[in-house]
Amino acid sequence: MILNSNTSLQQGEKLKPVLTSELSYELIDYYGPTECAVFATFKKVKDINGRYVSSIGRPIANAQAYILGENNELLPVGAVGELHIGGNLLAQGYLNNEELTTSKFINSPFRENEKLYRTGDLARWKPDGDIEFLGRIDNQVKVRGFRVELGEIERCLARLEGIQEAAVITKDHGSNKYIVAFIIIKPGEKADAAWVRQQLKEELPGYMIPAQIINVDKIPLTANGKTDTHLLKEWADKEAKELISTEPPTNETERIIADIWAEELERPVINMTDNFFDIGGNSLLVAIVATALNSRLDTKIYMRDIYQFPVLRQLADELIIRAKEAREAIPKEDVEPYVALQQDVYLAPGTVFAGGFDPKQLEKPKTIFLTGVTGFVGIHLLQELLDTTSADIYCLVRAQDEFHAVEKIDRCYKQYHIDRKEEQKPRIIPVIGDLSLPLLGLSEEEFKKLAGVLDLIYHSGSSVNFIEPYSYMKAPNVEGLREIIKLAGAERTKCLALLSTISVYSWGHVFTGKKVMLESDDIEQNIMSVSKDIGYVRSKYVMEAIADLAAKEGLPLITYRLGYAMCHSETGASAPYQWWSGLVKNCVEFKSYPLLTELREGLITVDYMTQSMAHITKNKDAVGKKFNLIAKPETNLTLENFFGLLKKYYPFTLEGLPYKEWRKQWEDDRKNRLYPLTSLFKDNMHEGLSTVELYQNTYVWDCSNVMKFLEGSGIEEPIFDKKMLDLYLKYLGILK
């Protein structure tokens, strides 16, 4: 509707991305369901720096907007919830439909004698006070057991350079669904499916990456202006039928791999040069594909093979060579020649230590650089540093821009139930970058400027994955640390507080014969076991060795070896990507646990870790020392101790079973939560034993330095009592 030559109003279907700099009139976007008369919010549409910004604006004068959670509670800025509309513009209800009226027009929790209309739309407040419309609640679907909001995928696609517009649907594939994306490429731009998937991986989890990406000239609309999903499904079917393999299999091994990939990745055509991860593969599917290949090929396939040989033809060639060798009674061990690990211990070219380190930078830092802020430990460390220092915290975040970086941080606060303090928000300064890139993805000028203002660096960032090989972990972990050390030395030398892991000791007791490992003991004595341990442990070992080398060259270094951050002692929050929570859920579900002798994970709480680090780092005498952040030897829980506590405090039936008998309950169930981590429990790492089995009878870890430096601080080692376990099990959904 054109009001005059300078103004245009848009109402109806969600406004598609548009650059107003190309319009000769002012465009106003109105939002409002029929139940709110004509409209309830408005926004003058204006692109910023040539980029369309999605928003439905703010409520009009006689309307109120609320974004509420599942319990009708007000949600903070950035949190996603259902949009509710209030005010005197609301209809009284639905004629002759009392039931629907009652469900949609609810009593306002905030104003007496007023109603709110539940729109069924997902939205969130933006920092500038506008509302971002995110799509319909009923546009949420389940894909491989995960709840997916299709609108979120559409928004990520629309933000990519080169993409003008996008629409996302799901298609049925047997009992499962898969995601199909339709994109319109801007004139003169290029964006192939592999590039689009790679960009989406920066923002979305693997299960939300579309299996099929189709270029179209336009997104079809129905007669009432809504996206025509039925026609899109027809287009997807037509596209699938017309696809032919340009590089068909040339032998039986290639054919079998192609068949399995096509089935599991839900793709009609597979080419021999396809990369598993570029065509929809992810870590959740690696175990499924590896198991399927093992059942159909007469050779042993490891999960790491999919990572090391992601291109189909490369994988086939490797398996053909392997098949020519006689199958061994005990499968070949997974081993990284320890010499290769030692050869990776060096500093990045151009690393210098400028000098000028002042211990006061530790006691009263004005600026702190923190990596890994969106991880479980990192986000809690951020809050601890905000509470215990007055420093501005520069946070390295991999994101498109500052807005989405802040959004990621906000999401972590909400996920882990961390209380936000409004007055602290201005002290959180996002730095858009990437650990796996030279100079952390910054320009030389940005890197130099950052190096000049920092007083202290906490390096918490690492890729945490228990099945990826060392070669995959090397870029973000090993190369990333080299860049962090370069940052610590540049302009003026800053102390590096490195967050390592207690796992750098590995299962070294098998080779050293020792029972106790001191904080000051050289970890190199464990290199034989490290070279056979999982890729993550290998990378963390190399990281610590590189940091020690830098310390010899002049870097002030404090090393924290973290145990397993099981939960937060006051919220029960835990990290979903760690394996222990999955183990606990499995054991409760199957009413049994594995009889593994003296298996220690270094169970501790995340708040004990972060409080300890923040306190110890302020002490200049900590420089040059190592700190094992775990429980004292006499209170360090073993696996059997932990499940003993569950049996003591709760009416769970939990029977201790021989390890392989316990594993047999779930190892063939591809839907089981531990299935993607099968290699931890099954692959031969040393003399026929898996990683989990090898950690039996492991070292007793010393933590004398921690105890000494915490004296008088009031920071006490947590006790895993019923109160804490209640919180933990409720967070996991085991207790109601």
C-alpha cells in the first residue's frame, strides 16, 4: 500500500531481505496477527552498511509486547521465547470457540484484569530495544532426535554474503527427516553448496546443516503471500531424480561406501570426490557410518578413518590397501609416532617476547584476554573474572560480527543458568576471530593493537572432541596456542594462564609403573601412552610442551591442569558435549554400571576450578608453576565411588557388570547417546584394551600446589553430597 511517493507499508508474509538504499521511498514493516486488529509493532526498514537487518521493531502506542519462556516468565535480551501481545487492540476472543479463546488469550501475569495474546511466534529482544521475529513455534521439527527451528537456518543463510534470500523445508526419509535449503544467489555472486555448508558450520550444529542445497531463481509463494512449501518439496523431489553421478564407483569398495553414505546422509547421488563433511556428514554420523562399513567390508574401519580420509575415493583406497593385509587377531593399535608429537613442539615464526612484564598485571589487571568463552569452563571463568576483577574482558569468539558474538555469549549464560549482572555487560568486549587462523584471524594492525592493551591472557579455548584424530585437533589446539603465545609476547610481555587437562598424564602408569604423579613431574615420561591416547589428549600434551618451551624463552606461564568439570555446585549445570553425563544417563537407564577398577576422571565442580584459577593467578609466585585442579587424592572419586553415591542417595537399581557385558547393552544401538563415542569404549589403543579400560588403576594425582596457594582464600574443595547430586541429576533430566 503506497501512502505517498516517499512511504511504503509492508504487511502480510514476513518481510524478505531488502536493501533500502536501492529504494526511492521509506519502507515501514508492520507486524500483527489478526487477533491484534491490524498491527501491533512497526519498524522503519533501513539497511546498515549495505546489510539488511531483520527486525519487526517496537510496539505501537496502544500495545505491549512480552517475550516469555515456558513458564510465562519474562526473558532477558537475546533469549528466544514466544511473543505475547497485550493492550486495548486485542480482540475479545474467537466467536463460539471458548476452548481456543482460553488457550490463546491468557491472563496477564503483569497487569490485573488484562489479557495477553499468545502469537505462536518465536522472537527475542535485541540490544537496541527492537524485536527480532524468528518464525513460528510450529515451524520447529525433529531431525535425528534434535529439535530444529527452520527459521534459524533461514536466517543464517540470509546473512551470508552472496545469498539474497533463502527458504528451508524438511523432507521425509523413511522414519527420519532431512533438511533441504533453497537459496537465491545475488547477481554476480558465487556460492556453491560446499561453501554454504562450511559457512553454516560456523554458526550451527551439525544436525542443522542442510543435506540438500538447491539454487533457485525465486522462492515460490502461495496466493496469500506465504512460502509455498508444497511446491518446494516438489522441486526437491525433481532435483533428486534428475541428479546423476558424474563420478560413479569404479570398484566394489567404492560402491559400498557410496551406498552407505547415500543412505546415512540422505543424498540421492554420491560422487567419488565428495568429502563426507562437505555433503552433510558430522561427528554424530561418523560412528554410524564406521559401524555400517565394518559390517559390509572385510577389514577393520576406525572412526578416525572418516576424519583422516574424508574424501570417498581416498577412504576406499586406504581400505583396499588394508584389506590386502591379513586381519590380525588383535586389531592394529591407534598410535601416533611419539617423534611426530615431539616435532610439533616449536614456537610460531616471528614469536618474540618484548619484555616489560610487571607482576602487578596479575594482581590488578585492567584488561584480560579470554579464549573459549562459549565453552562450559570458559563462560564460568568469564563470570568469575567479572566478579573478582575490575578488568575489561576481551573475549575471542568465532562469529560473523559483534552482535552474533554477544548472542553466542548470552546463549551460554542462559544454557548454564548463570546470573547476569547488567552493570558488568559493558566490560565484555567481543573480539571476532578464530584460533585456527594465523594471527587469530585478525589483521596485523588489530593483532598489534590488542597485544599492546592486554595485561593478562587466559587460554581456555580448545577443540574438545573424543573421536577426532590429532591431525584434526592440530589447527585449533596446537596452532592456536602458538598464535596465543605470539600475542602474549608481542608489544609487551603478558602472563599466559594456560588451561590444560589432567589427561596429559594419560594412562602413563602402564609404562612408567608409577602410582603417583606430582604437579612438578615432567609429563614427557608419559609420551608413550600419550602417543596411543585419543587425538584430544595428544593435542593437549603438545600444547603444554609448547607452552613450557615458551616459558624457557621468557614467557610468564601458569599452567592449570583441569580435571573433569562435572557440574556447577549451585546450579547443577553441566556440559552437554562431555561424555560423563551420557555415561550417567546410560547407567541409570540400563540399571547397571561398568566394573572398572580405580578409574578416575578427576571429578570436580566448574565453580571450584574457576574460583581457584582467578585467585591463584593474582599471586606472582604462581608464575612458572603447574596446578592440578582436582580433588585431593583421598577424596578424588573413582567411577565405582560415584555410582556408590547414587546407590546410597537414590532408589536407583544399579548393578555392577563386567565391562564388556555392560557395553553390550548399548553398543549396537545407533540411537544411543554414547554411540557416537563408540571408539572410546571399543577401539584397541594398547594390547587389546580401549581408552576407557586403560584409564583403570591410573595415577593418583598430586595437587599440593593448589592446596598451598588456596590457603586462607576461603575456597574449599566441593563435597559431592546429596544436595549437589540432586541439582546435577535434575539438570540432566534424571530427577524431576
